[in-house]
Amino acid sequence: MSAPTASVNRRTVLLRIGLVLAALLAVLGLADATQQLAAAGGIALAIVIVGLLLNLGVIALAVPAWRGSRRAAITVAVFGVVGSLGGLPAFFVPGVPAGAIIAAALGIVITIVIAMLILAGLGRRDS
């Protein structure tokens, strides 16, 4: 096996691992958002709806990204990172339980790692 082929295979594996993890995290995010819809009101409702839409976008775009669409893969990574920003208020709002802060931090870190896997899997476009 030549070096370029090995590099392409490695990138494909990284991309697909990132896409599977992104889709799984989006499904978990959908489940969480649907539970929060009933209890949310005001600005919290808007945040939940945006998170719901971003998670739906990740799930919908995972298929074309899997099939090789660079734009879809980049969008999956961006939607994931933007969606994880919904956890930032946990660090600034007083009275948030420690468990929620830890969960928000883990969610942000995991999402960044997934985005890095996807982007590393895309690599650079060869001429």
C-alpha cells in the first residue's frame, strides 16, 4: 500500500468516527431538548429550539458527509460546536448545580474533539 492511500484511509476513518460520534451526540441532544421543551419558557425556550434545530441539522447532514460531501462534514462540525455553546450559561448563571456545570464542560470538550476528528478526517484538498 502506498503512502497516499494509507493517508486517505486514515483520514476516512477519522472522518467516519467523528460523524458517528456527532450523530450519536445529536440524538442525545434531541432527546434532551424534547424533554426541556415543556419546561422551557422565554429565552430558554429559544435556546432549546435552536439546539433542537442544530441537532436535527447534524443528523440530516451526517449522511451526505458520510458519502463524501466536504461541505456537509464541515457544517456538521460547525453545527456541533455552535450547539455546544448552549451549555455556556451554566458557567455564568448563579445557582447552577455542580453536576450541570461538569456536564456542560464535558459536552463542550467532547464536541470540540468530535469537530477536530471530522476536520482532521477531511484533511486538505489535494490538487
